[in-house]
Amino acid sequence: MSARLNEPALPPTRADATHEVLNQPPPLAGYNAFSGDRILLGSLRRAGAAWVEPEGVALGALIGSERMQTLALQANRYTPELKTHDRFGHRIDAVDFHPAYHELMSLAFGAGLHSLAWTAKKSGGFAARAALNYVWNQGEQGISCPVTMTFAGVQVLRYAPALALEWEPKLTARAYDPRPLPVAQKTGATIGMAMTEKQGGSDLRAVTTIAKPADGAYLLTGHKWFCSAPMSDGFLALARLDDRVTCFLVPRSLPDGTRNPFLIQRLKDKIGNRSNASSEIEFRNTRAHLVGPPGKGIATIIEMAHLTRFDIVVASAGMMRAGLTQALHHCEHRSAFGSRLAEHAAMQNVLADLALESEAAALTAFRLAEAFDNSAKDANERMLARIMTPLAKYWLCKRNPVFTVEAMECLGGNGFVEDGPFGRLFRESPLNGIWEGSGNVICLDVLRSAEREPESLTALLAEIRAGGDNAHLNNYADRLESEFADRSNIEMRARRLVEMAATALQASLMLRHADSRAAGAFCASRLGFDWGHVLGTLPARTECKVLIERSRLQ
Ligand SMILES: Cc1cc2nc3c(=O)[nH]c(=O)nc-3n(C[C@H](O)[C@H](O)[C@H](O)COP(=O)(O)OP(=O)(O)OC[C@H]3O[C@@H](n4cnc5c(N)ncnc54)[C@H](O)[C@@H]3O)c2cc1C
């Protein structure tokens, strides 16, 4: 055996080849995920953010490149490792990442994925940033966690103006600086979030971490059960101050250069999202600064959750687009039973249904981005963003896993091997539904919004009706109005109500912005129930070929 191992490998020759490789699609690389996407470009122009196109084109080329695919594969295969101590026994609580992770972080933060909404000099910053995020999530998803938390953390830190003055320029800089230094010495900084404890994640009133005043700041003692991106420079954390849940900023390094006690107990062995470290941590007299009023911790940090949920909507739409792109490519080049897969009627139905679902998801994400952009000057849009964020978060997170499984199946066996992107997309797809509010909690938030801020429900119903005089839509809007008004058993009906509202909203957006044949097929299937229980069950009259062609990257 060992003698054979030592023999030099024979160069491959035609003589020892057993077969010719046939009927395998060419690698999907060298395309532009931004400029080729008509639906994305249309949404961006409508939102008044076409100015981001040059940056989008550059990012789109990166995402469609072989280099990006290699980085994503490596960062998820060679996963982060915890180093609690150095070789001399000193506690360091560091996480080692593969170089591919650092490169991805540099690319994402260098492109302003985390900051464009705050730094844009023109209107439409949320939509422009959403476009970049939508494209990025077609390449790699683990990096989106620190990107999103840094983006969302900026808003919360503004409740502590002195901290914001120091931190915001670093948090919005287009730079990734992984050095463990005090924020003042860094070229760019990142933010994480530490809310969830063992005894409660959704129910943040159960927080047990204690804060005690000390020298103009506070010392925290307690634990966090999920804390992602633990190498971030600061964490927004909840702790009890005089028994009232309060929000704090925990810097990883102190101004004198020493590390703040931040004891990483272990890294979670996660089902997906593997490039990103998620940890269990303990605070032991850990220095922290107050953010927002004492006792208002949940209300303060929920603003971060709201923006994170918005990002999740965009990310989910991007992931669906990624699955669709893969499925279209494969079916275009692979043949079975004498013709290309894309020419088989049953496959056309699947691809067309995927295309409809992906388009509706993208329109939802960009309408939400537009509502965020308009929020400062339009109370109605602010109310729409309030209710639409959990609504869209719930629905797209529910659709994404179903969508991904179906897109994966289009590739047959090739879809189920780790060399391609589907392993990552598949394992990632349920995650967004869990963090930042799991399904039920998110539906209850929609109900809360409708009850406490009735203008948000009015804005939502108006947005649905804006789809025009469509019988299905009118019927849905009428039903939603009376179902929301009826408070009996409302929690029991929460998922049904949110699902109905989300589908009607998507139909309204399709009627306004999609090709009339696509909008017609969406309404017939999703509102008219001329549809089965899985994707690929559109009515036989559907012009599937047209829908497929529209969804191809140009
Ligand atoms: C990969 C990953 C990374 C994470 N990173 C972070 C992080 O960086 N920082 C952080 O703070 N947290 C993080 N989390 C935690 C995440 O936000 C929580 O897991 C999530 O909020 C749910 O909380 P829980 O796990 O305590 O579940 P629970 O709150 O126990 O909920 C369990 C289930 O019960 C349902 N439920 C809860 N309340 C109700 C109700 N009133 N009515 C009906 N159903 C209800 C929920 O919808 C859920 O389905 C992360 C989680 C994951 C998976």
C-alpha cells in the first residue's frame, strides 16, 4: 500500500480516461448579480436610488465571480475556533477565523454594506443599501450578521450622544479593522448584540444580568446564551439596573488598551451560518456605559431589532434570488429525456412559480426599504414601515426554506453536494426565521402594531388597496379589515392574519410593478387558490415560459 502511495502520479491521458464528461452545466461564474437583474434595477429606480448603480455593478461582478464562491466555501468549511487562553495561560477570549472570513469582512465593510443608509448624501440611502445587501446575500450570508448588527447598532447608540460621537465615525467607516484595540485607535469598528439569556430570548423581561454603578460607568455581571460575532468591538447588552431592564454598551477593549472581561465560554456548533461565530459569554464586573433611559432597555434595543428585521427581509429575498439563479442556469444547460430540463412543461411550472415567489419577495423588500427612506418626512410611511417590517420578516422567512428546497431539487443530485452553494443556502434558510423574533413572536408584534398604532394598520390596508381594482385584492382587504377589528381569539388567528396580509401586500406590489402576466399568475395562485400545496402547481394556462424569461439575469 505505502509503496503504491509513493509512486509518482501518472499524468492523465486519453488512454486511461474511462469516459467523457457530458451533459454537466458549465460553472455559473462571471455573471453580474446586480446589472443583470431587471427586477432589482426597476425597484431601485422606483425608490430613487439609481445613483448606487456604479457601486452595485462592482459588487454584482464580485458576487458572480469564482473568487467569491471560493471565499464563501472556505469561510464556511474552515469554521471559527475559540482560543480562550494564550500559550502562557493568560485569558484572551479570542476567535480565530480563516483568512477567507477576514477577506469577506473587508469586502463587505469596504463596500459600505453596513453604513450606506447612514452615510448616503442623497435620498434613497436605505434602498441603495438594501440593493447591495440583496446582492451580497446571493454570495455569502454569515458575514451579514456583523454587517447588520453594526448597521442597526448605530441607531441605538444615538440614545447616548457622547458615545455616538466617539463610535459612529468608526462604525460607519468603510473599513474592517480586526485588531483588538480601543475604539479610538481603530480605523473601523463593529457592533454586536447581547440580549438572549438561557432562561429567555423572546421574553427579554427575564434578563438576570446585573448592572452596578462604578466610577461614572457600570459593571455588569451575568451571562448571555447567544452572542454572535463575539470579536466585535462593542456590544449592546441588556442588564438589570435597580431591577429595571436597561440597555448598555459593552466595549471589548478599555481606553487603556486592556481587554474588558468578556469570557467566551464556547462557540455554538450551529446547523448553518457557519462562517459566523456565535458564542456563549459571561460578564464578570465588565465595564459598560448606559444607552437610553434606565428601565427602558427593551424599548431602546428594540430599535436595533426593528432594523435587523428589515435587513432579514432583504437578505431572505436575496437568498431566494440566489436559488432561482442557480435553478435557471442548471435547467438551461442540463438535458433529460431528449430535451433541456427548462423545456419540460413540469419543470417550467416549477421555475415559473419560483420566479413569481422571488419577484414578490424582492418587491416586498424594496417597498419596505422605500418606506424606511420616506419615514423621516412622511408619518404614513413611518407607520407602514412599523407594521410591514415584522409582517415581511415573518412571511419571507417562512417562504425562503420552502423555496430553497424546491430550487435545490431543480439541480437533482448536484444540488445536494457541498461543492455548490445549496448546502449553505439550505442550512441558512431557517435561521432568519428564528433570530430577532421567531415566527409567533413576530406575528404577535404585527398584532401589537395594529392595536397600539392603528394608523399602521390603516397604512397597510391602503398599501394593499393601492394594487388597483382587483376583485381578489378587494376581497382580501375587506376581510383583513374585519378580521383585525375582531379581537376574539386574535392570537390564535395571528399566523393566518399575517399570512393573508403579507400575500395580499405582495399581490398588490405585483399588480403595480410586475408584468401583467406575472401579476395575474400570482393573484390566481396565491389569492385565488388556483394552486396546490407546493411550488410548481400554477394553473395550466399560465404563460410559464414568459415568466421564466423575465426572471433570467441578462
Ligand atoms: C444562530 C443564532 C445566532 C443568534 N445570535 C444572537 C445574538 O447575537 N444576540 C442575541 O441576543 N441573541 C441571538 N440569538 C438568539 C435569538 O435571537 C433567540 O434564539 C430568539 O430570539 C428566540 O429566543 P429563544 O431561543 O429564547 O426562544 P424562546 O423565546 O423560548 O421561544 C421558543 C419558541 O416559542 C415561541 N414563543 C415565544 N413566546 C411566545 C408567545 N408569547 N406565544 C407564542 N409563542 C411564543 C417562539 O416564537 C419560538 O418559536 C441567536 C440565535 C441563533 C439561532
